[in-house]
Amino acid sequence: MAYGYISSALMWSAFAAVLLTAESQNLETDDVWVVEGETATISCRVKNNDDSVIQLLNPNRQTIYFRDVRPLKDSRFQLVNFSENELRVSLTNVSLSDEGRYVCQLYTDPPQEAYADLTVLVPPGNPIMEAEEDVVTEGNETEMSCTTSSSKPPAKIRWLKGAQELQGVSRVEDNYDSMYTVSSRVRVTVTKEDDGVAVRCVVEHPAIKDFTAQKILEVQYKPEVKISVEYPKGLTREGENLELTCRTRGKPQPQEVSWMKVDDDVPPHAVITGSELYIENLNKSFNGTYRCVAANSIGEAYDDYILYVYDAPTTPPPPSTAPPTTITTTPLPDTTQESVPSSDPALHDSRAGEGVQRSVDHAVIGGVVAVVMFAILCALIVLGRYFARHKGTYFTHEAKGADDAADADTAIINAEGGVTHSDDKKEYYI
């Protein structure tokens, strides 16, 4: 009986030792992603191996390698490394048919298995980008599409206009061969600032870095018009000349540029040469608003200039005999720089002198001084009359009759008006 107990104990001890040995031999592997046509590597690793046999099976559970021997007659499988702790095998020229679950098997009791899923990536084809129209008018909306085919898994498509992200609508189609075709559409409302800007279709996929297709926007817009004063740089005065230039920009470039005077005719001797207007020997009858109008196939725009002719400068006084003084001059701002035309009409007023400092009118200064002196004189007269009215004589009854009274009672009676005196006391206030 004791022998039976001992035999059972030994059996359970041996079985526990086997289980402990199997559990201590950890079998590991990793999933693999590979691009179609490239090389995949599958690694079966064992921790604390006790000389157990390692083998690799394909998804059909056929033995690829048994230890370092290859029973499977597929030369694309090659032994990379074999040791008691690892069996590493490479598979070249991977195709979609190679995709599946590979098995690392360790011959223990019971056998251990670990699984490596091989995923084959198929890169998408070059994106094809199309536009609804080649030339777009400002303010209109245009649609663009981008398509990429034969990818696995499905690709993602993003849209960019310059650096701005656009929101597109994508559609994924599953082909019969487990491939995917992805198409995306986007609608863009364009402005004149979009002319020459690239709209890009960016294809993202784990098998590639990025595919990009792009289209350059061509936007047509109505003219932008700006009148520049070439001469004079300051105030416009009688007898001087006036030269204006009408600067235009548009797409297509404006071919028609015309000058007119609002509510009147252009002076008969004015010379108009394309975008330039020249008037000599100005006088005040030329005052008014001059307009430059430009047009192209998209529309027209204009800019206005208000002419105000000042009197001719007066003759300067003769030079004095006073010693010469040093005059410090400040350079005027540069007004010759070309400005960017604007499509919105803006008024240019010659009374502003186009930025030049306006000279001080000496007659105005003299008038101001005369007004100040007149005000001072009036103030002196008013003050004199005021003091004259408040200088005079007045009588007081404070002690009337007190000097002639014999006693105090009589003085009080006399102070109340009972006695009339011929000599009145006088008190002056100055």
C-alpha cells in the first residue's frame, strides 16, 4: 500500500515537472506588414529552450521549416537564422496569395503555438485629378475630383488650396480582387487672390510616403483701377500743368481705358494718350471730377480724381537787407512710387496737395492778430466804464446828530432822524 502511494506521488511530481518545463519555455512571434513585391521576415523565438524542436507552418499548415530543414519546395523561403532559441525565415517577392496566418510551433508536451499574421500592402496608383473647368471667373464655384485605384487597404485623400485644408467628399469602391478604388470631390469658391494658387490632391497610404497631384487655378476678374498724379506733386495752381496716369490690372488685361469728366466735358485742349491725361495752363474753369474707366470681358471699374485749381502764387517781396538766415529743409515724401490699382473707386482731391505740406497764408495770420487786438481794446473800454460807475459819494446815518448833542440821550434821538443837520457826513469809496 505504501508502495502505491509512493508511485502516485512520483507520477504527479514528474507531470508537474513537465508542465513547469513547458510553461517556462515561452514561444513568441510578431505580426508582419509588407509591401507587395518586397521581402517579409518571420521570427519564431523561444525562451529557456530545452532542445525542443521549432518549426514554421504556412497558413495551410504546411511545414515551411523543420528546425533548419525546408520540406516545402518554395525557394522564396530562405533560412535567415537558426539556433536553439530562434528560427528566422525570409519570404521574398511577397504576393497577395502569401497573406494569412503563419504558425510557429514548439514540440513540447503538449505542443506550443504562436501566430504571426502576414498582411500584404498594395500601394495605390498615381492619382488622377480633373477640374470642372479650366478657367474660373471670380466669385464662381468650381468642382475638382481626384481618383486613385488598386490599393490595399483603401487610401485616404486630402485636399489643400495653398496651405488651407479643404473638406472633400470621398467614396470607396471594393474591387473583385480585394483591391480598393478611392475617389474624392471638392468644391471651391474662388476669388481674384486665388489666381495662380495650386489646389493639391494628397493620397495617403501606409505603403507609400505620399502621392500628390495638383492643378493651378486660373481666375479671371474685372479690372482694378488707380489714378496716379505724375505732376504737380503739390497743390494745383493756375497756369500750371496737370498730368495724370491711369494704372490698371485685370485678367484678362484691360484693353479699353478711357477718360471723362463727370457732369461736364473734358477741356478741349486736354491731351489723352491711352492711360494718360495731360492738361496744360490750368484755370479754375477746369475744376471738377475726372474719371478713368477700364473694362475687360469680365466687367469694368473706374477711379476718380477731383481737381481744384488754386490761385497762382503771388509775387514774392523784394529781398531785405537783413543778414541771411540758415533755413533747414525737410525732404518731401516720395510720391513717385507706383501704387497698386484698386477695383473700388476712390476719390483723389487736388485740394489735399497729394501729401505736400500746405503753406501758411499770411493774410490769415494778419486777420487773426487784428481780431485779438480789437478784443483787447474792447475789454479795456469795458473795464474803464465799470470803475467809473463805482466811484461816487454816499451818505451814512450811522452817527447823524451825535456831534451836536448835549448828552447821550439827545444823541440817540438825533440819530433816529429827529434833528435835521445841514452838514452831512460824506464817505467815499474808491
